[in-house]
Amino acid sequence: MTIILGLIFILGLLVVLFQKWIRKWNIYFYGIAVAISIISFTQETTIINMGYVGISFFFLVMIASTMEQGTIKKKLMGNRAELAVIGSIFSITHGLKYILFALDYSFFWEAPLYFYLGIISVLVMLPLAITSLMIIRKKMKGKAWKKLHKLSYVFYGLIFLHVILIANDRMLFYIVLAGVYAVYKGLTLITKKVEVKKVKPAV
Amino acid sequence: MKNILLIIVLVMLLVVGIMKEPIRDTADLMTGASTETYATQIDLIAGVSEGGYSQGSYPTGD
């Protein structure tokens, strides 16, 4: 809880302060993330292997679009792709680590439901992460990209289910986080509908 | 208003987190040590941990 929230605040602050540089040198940040992930993968217990870092990045990605217009939203949205890609890199490390652990200790086919939900969420995340890279995104048509990225909501739902179903001491915290996102997203959708109704002339 | 509310909720959660999770355990996890606070359920399923500690590194009570 402390780690995830601490990371959310630190990452949020870094994005607000250095958004332009993160966007400009994003390829180097991806490289650093890959290097850190490889090192983490060789260790046993790290906050990356346990998934805390990945989920922190993704919470910022999720919540960015639901915020009110302002500097913070502008900066977060400006680095949303970078946050998503780096979060994916760390999440892949987390996923791979646990898959290998399950295979090593021969419980891959007897794992709890949240384990399989985790694997499915990584599989759903992969095309989203790849198409978040500018090189790939430029080759796609806007409509097709938007359609594919509707899968993000499936991914977010799977992530929250995955962490909630672990049913540990932090379960309530994850439910609150999921609730905050759901409420904010709901408010955003309602606000958009109201604005669309205002713009459309009355028949 | 929405943004301020969000920040307030997250700060409150952070404060609750700091109160519930010992800073020592958080610091231990950052350095790579297993702790009871951050015990992974899957370790228990695999039978490789007892009470959040890896086999071979049980707390000595110091």
C-alpha cells in the first residue's frame, strides 16, 4: 500500500516536472526500464517482481484521463504512452517471474484463479503496450488504434480483479483504488454526455 | 475540485498505509528482503515460505 501510493506520488511528481524531457528521450527511459527489469528478474524479492511498480505506473495511466482539465492532467496525458510502456516492461518482469516460479515449484496447473487472471492481463496488455510505442502507433490508422485501446478497460478490470482476489491484507486498499477509478471514470463519462447534449441542437 | 479530492483520497490512503504497514518492513522490501507484511500468498501455496520469510531465513527475534 505504502509502496504503491508512494510510487504514484513520486512518478506523478516526476511527470509533472519533467514531462517534456520524458517525451523527448522516451527511448532512453525504455532502455533504462528494460535494464532495471533484467536486474530485478535475477533477484528474488523486489518491488518490481512483486508487481508494485507496474501497478503504480498503470494507476497513473488510468486516472490521467479521468482528471479535471489542468496542468496535472495535461502533463500526465502528455506522458501517458511512456507511463504505459514502462509499466508494461515492469509488469512483464513480474508476470514472467511468477510464471517461472510456478513452473519451478510445479503448481502452474494448480494455481489460484488470480494467478491465471494475471497471465491473461499480461497477454491483453502486450498489444496495448506495443501499439503505445510511437513507431508502431504511426503505422496504425487512428480509428483502429482507438478501437484496440478499448481493450484497456478489460486490462484495468483484470488487473484489479487479480490483486483483489489475492485476498491479502491489502485487499480493501485495492478495492478502494478500483472504486476511486470507477467513480472518476463514471463522472467523466457523465460529464461528456452532458456536454454532447448541450452542443447538439434540440430537435 | 475533482483533482484536489483525488489527491486528498490518495494522501489519506498513504497515511493509512504508513500506519498499517511498518516502515521497517517497507524498507526491508525495498532492499529485497521478504517480510511478514508483504508476504506473498503464492509463496505459501508453493510451500516455499513460512510466515512471509523464505526458507532458511527465519526471524531470530533480535
